[in-house]
Amino acid sequence: MILYSSNKNIDVQMGALKILLHVLERHGEKLSYSWPSILHMLRAVTDASEKDLISLGFQSIRVIMNEGLATIPVQCLDECILVTGAYGTQKTDINISLTAVGLLWTATDFVVKGLISKSVEKANGMNEEAESGGTTKEEIISSSEKDIRQSPLKSVVDYNKLFFSVFSVLQKLGADDRPEVRNSAVRTLFQTLSTHGQKLSKTMWEDCLWIYVFPMLERVSHLASTSSRDEWQGKELGTRAGKAVHMLIHHSRNTAQKQWDETIVLVLGGIARLLRSFFPFLQQLNKFSSGWVLLLDFVKNGILNGSKEVALAAINCLQTFVGSNCSKGNLENSYVRSVLDIYELVLQTSPNYKNDSADKVKQEVLRGLGDLYVQAQSLFNDEMYLRLMTIMHLMIKSSMNPTDNDNESGSIPALQRGILEIIPMLRPTTMLSSMWSPLLLELLCYLNSHDTPLQKQSKEMHEQKSDATNGAAHAFFEQNHLNNSSAKMDNAIGCGWGILFIEKLVPIVVNLFLEAPQNERFNASPEVIQCLGRCMNTRRDNPKGTLWRVSAECFNRVVVDEVTHDSADCRSGLSSYKISRARFWKEVADVYETFLVGSCGRVLSSDVPSVDSVTSDETLEMTVLTIFGDSVLKLQKDAPVEVLQRLVNCLDHCASRTGSLPLQTVGLVPLHCSRFSLSCLQMMFSLCCCTKGPSLCATVSETSKVSSSVLTKRCEIILGQFLTDENDLGARRLPSVRIEETICVLQELARLIINRETANSLSMPLYLKEALEKNGSHGRAHLLALLPTFSELVVSRESRVRELVQVLLRLIASELGLQRLT
């Protein structure tokens, strides 16, 4: 050692270090008093400028740290760790620095083993003392002194101090200006706590957090914020054409700040591991609440002011914390609120900041919100749920961009895809059942391009008494949304909703609506029908689009469910239910009037559609028509009479298309149009028919009475038009469409059997009704109302028409009880 320090000759110093290395490798365990000098010498080597000297000196440190820690005198252990740290901070050879960090990890293994051994010995000593109740104080002291002489290292070593010495060195290296070194130090520090944390006492944990971890957060954050943003050039490799050629540096690492960002990402990852593994224990530490506030500030700053990588790491830290602790029941309501606070602040701070990085961050915030609610939904109350909706409101608003609604790639922007993924996750739990109506109405508000001050609504909702939560929430949201019911679907697209997004959003909203309890969704049902109607009406402007098809299918599902389900549970608030139900039926009538009359069975485009397209559209139209007749008109129980009249008139309007066309153009009607008109006519006959017994007749009686008078008039008009056209054409044959329609009417009239109530509602002389009542015959009463028309058709030139009229006249005679005289 004297030879090294007194001689500045490199060769002599190299020789001294080689001798030291040889001694340590062969006889290191026999050394005793020379250790302070050895460590002093090895530390002095770190100040040398010669790389070979430092490399040779470090070989000795490696031998000591890997093999000699157990034999070093107690008083030298701390210095040994500091010397290892000195090799980590030297700037001559980065590989030595990185290896030195690895040796510090080895040192922590040694220290933790000592802590465990000390803890076991202490426990054993207490047990022995308890068992040896007759041992004198002098004997115990003598025994302790004997143990110290036999094992001085284990008895005297302050493992706590050694542990913190390692952490002190790692903390210093964590601020090194070389990114590889500081990143390695940060990984090692957090890996040490993650691996050995369960073996540390509460006091040691408090010191680790407040002396090393939190100061490291502040230090790294400060150095990152003050680092240079100037781009670097890589190392010069040579020249080409007289110009220098530099090594390429990836754009993610070409500035000092970007490399500091990488360190922050590692710090956030380390914090996430600690929270995942030790959060229940950490909650018990003194001043943890203060540390939690510091940690949230660090995370919040990372999301708001950091790069994309830092922001994503900060969000991942929160997601890891929530996901790992909610499932175990370790989280309290206050922690969930604090996470919500951060997400809300992030979206409030930069709602209109748009670029790829910002969208990626918002996607992660969105995913974090969904995970938070799914994992911690048992901790949510009405007020917190409305806050969650407020945050979603900010997120959805920020995704609206009028320039993106016609995406050239034909795909939905990533942020909007994320919104579509999270919305189904927000379904309220049983404890939050009163939130169904606000959720549905808010989603419909977005779909209809309404803008509502949701934050204010949340506050007002929270102030309601718990007993009045349902009624107040329903009334408040219903009034607020119904005031804006005149918005058009074009507004939604114009405000940034692409047509593809709306196509995906519609079935999601409908699925949520159908999942909602009956007594919670009735307020939203009129808005759902209205919204679907608007989407279905896009067919006139875009008949080849899929939005109207998706909406029509969803509309069918909703009306069937609303009409067929028993709503007895909803009648607790009878007044509000009746008002909402009346609006529901009004909206249903509006949709059928607009869609069936305006879009179905028509030629909507001058382009020639494909056969598959025509078939698909016609199938969907027939499905809508079938559900309209068989599920809505026949099964309804509470539709107002005026609505029934509107619905039947709508069906009659569609049935009249072929018959209302002039003779010159009726033959030009496309087949699918005439088929739809004929199907509507047949559906009207079906509504009037009652042959399945009293129970079914009672269900459709009201609809049958409303339909019968309309149907009778329609039949009279069709048959009269046939007579007029036949007379106008003379010997020429009528178009097949007109003949088929007339034959269909005659055939259906022959099949139709009506009930007594329907017969009494027909427009016939009173004496006929009394006669039918007396004879107990009423099933064919509708034929009597059309008898004058039949009498004119007996001379028709169309043989099939004459034959069917003869059948009808026989049925009338039978109904009146008339028979041949002979």
C-alpha cells in the first residue's frame, strides 16, 4: 500500500495492485489490521486517469465484495461499500461503474442475511432467557461476552447502517449524468426494496422512504426539468466527401432531457412495484399520508408535463396500484377519489391538446378509468359515479374533431375506439341502480350532439336526499335532455363524431339500455327511440350506409322489449311513468311514420343497387314491418288510442302506395316496392283478425277496432280503383300489379273473421248490427259493409276476380242466414 501511494510510476503502481489482487485471492481471509490501508489504496485508484489502473483496482474490489465481506473487520464494512460506490462514480470506464452497481446488489444480499440472522438470534435468546428462569444476571452477562468473543462480526455489525450505506451510494449514483449508470442504480434501489422489503422493519421502511426514495423523486424530477433539450450528434466515425460522418442516435435518446425521462420512467415503475407489493404495510407508516400526497404530485406532474413515455409510465403506476390493491380489498374510498382527481385534472388541463402523443396518453387515462371503476366499483357512491361521468364527459368532448369525421382509412380513431371499449364497463352496480337513467341520458346526449354542463348536474344530484335520489335524478336529467330534443344526427357528425363511430356507439347504448332495470330505464326510453329514429332516417341521404341498418335492428330490439315486458315495478311513481310512457308511444309513432312511410318500399337512389343489397334491404324492411304488426300493434297494452290511430294510419299509408298510383305508372313499380305495399295490406288484415280464443282477442281488441274501419275503407278504395281502371282500359288487360292487389284483397276478406267488438265498431246501419247480434253471427260482418262494391265486381272481365266475389257473396248469405229456396 505504501509502495502505491509513495510512487507515481505507473508500472510500480500496477505491480502493487497485482500483488494486492494476488493476496486477496489467496489469503484474503487471513488479513486483519491491514484492511483500512487496503481500502484507502483502492479508493485512491478511482482518482487515477489511467484506465488500466482503475480496472486492476476494481478487480480487487470484486474479489472483496463477492468473497470477502464475511471476513472483513466490522469497522471496515461501511468503508468497503463506499469504495465500491467510488468505482461506480468514476468516469473513466462506464462498464466498471455498471459492475459496481451490481456489486452493491450483492452487498444488500449480505446485509439482509445478517438482518435475518440477527432477528433469529434475538428471538432465540429471548426464548432461552424465558426458559432459564433461575439463571443469574452475572451468568447471562458472562454468556453474552462469550458469544461476542466467539462471533464478533455477527454481534457487533450494524446491519441497518450498512443497508442505508448501500442506499446512500445508490441514491448518489441515481443522479449520475450518465444515463446507463443512473438507470442501473435506480433499478437496483427499487429491486432491493421489492425483493427484501418484507424483511425490513417499520422504522427502516420509514427511513428508506423519507431519506432515500422521496428525495430521489425530487432530485430526478428537478434534474429532468432543468436538463438540456438540444439534440446531440453521435460519435464521429470518419469522413465522407470531406464531411464528418456521425453515429446515428435514436430520436428517443438524442437529448439529455429524453434520457432523463427514461430515468423517470424507471422511478415510476419502481414505485408501482412497491405499491403493488407493500401498500397495506406502507399505510401503517408514520406520515404515509404526506408521502402519498408527494407521490401523487410526482405522478400528476409526470402526466401533465412529462413526455409521452413519462406520462404513460405515470398512468401505469396508478393502474398498477389500483389493479393490485382493489382486488385484495386494500383500498379505501379516499385513495380512489385521489386517483379520480388526477384523471379529472389531466383532462381539464388540456382538453383540446391534440397530437399522437396526447391521444395515446388520453387512451391510457381512459383505460385507467375503466379499470378503476371495474376494480373499485364497490367503493363508488352516487357522487363518485357522477364524477366518473364528468371525467368521461371531458374525454368524449376532447375526442370530437370535425376534421376527423371522414377518416380516409375507413377506420375509427384510436381514442374513439377506446371510448367505445370503456362505455360498456361503466354499467352501474346494484348499489348504483339510480345512476342508470343519468348514464343512458348522457350517452344519448352525446349521440344527439347535445352539450350539457355535467359537472353542475353532478353537484345538484349529490345534494339530493338519498330517499329522493331516484325521482330527483330522473326528473332532473329528463327535463335537461328533453329541452334539447330537436337536435339532428347531422349535428353529431359535424361536431366530430364520424359515421363509423356512431354506428358502433348505437348498439352499445342499446345494450346498456336493455340491461338496465325496468324501473330505472323508463325515463330514457323515449330518448332512445328518438335517437334510433334519427339514425334510421339517414337512409334517405345514404341508402347504401350501414348506420340505418344497425339502428333499425336496435330499434326492433328496443320496441319488442319495451312492449312485451311487464312494467308493473315502474308504476310506483305513477305520474312520471305515465308521462314517460306517453312520450315513448309518441316517439314510436314518429319513427314508424318517418321510416316506414318515408324510406321503406321505395326507390331511394338513382343508382342501380346490387341484387344482394336489394335482398338484404327488403329482408330488414319486412322484419321491421313484422315486428311493427305482430309485436307492437298486437301485443301493446298501454298505447293511447290516438297513437294507435296514428300507427294504423301509417300502415294504411304504406298499403295504399300501389293502389294510389295512376294506371300509366303502376306497372313501372319495382317488385320489391309492390311486395312491401302488399305486405302492409296483409298486415292490416292480420290486425283485424281474431281466431285464437278470448284471451288473445282481448289483447288485440282495441287495435282490431281501430284497424277495421281503416281497412274497410282501404278495401273499398282498392276495389273501386280496380273497377275504374278496368272500365278505362276497355278490352285491354290491367297491369299485373293491380290485378294481384285486388285478388289479394278479395282472398284476405274471405279469410278474415272478426270478433264482436270489432263488428260493432264497423260503419253499418244499426238494424244490421242488431240482426247480427240476434243471430249470434258477427265474424263476417265486414263483408256486409262492402256488399255494394261486390255487387259491381260480379261483371269484371277478370275471371279470378269474379270467382272470388262469388265466394264472398256466398259468405254474406251464410252470415245473414239466407239459403236457397229449392
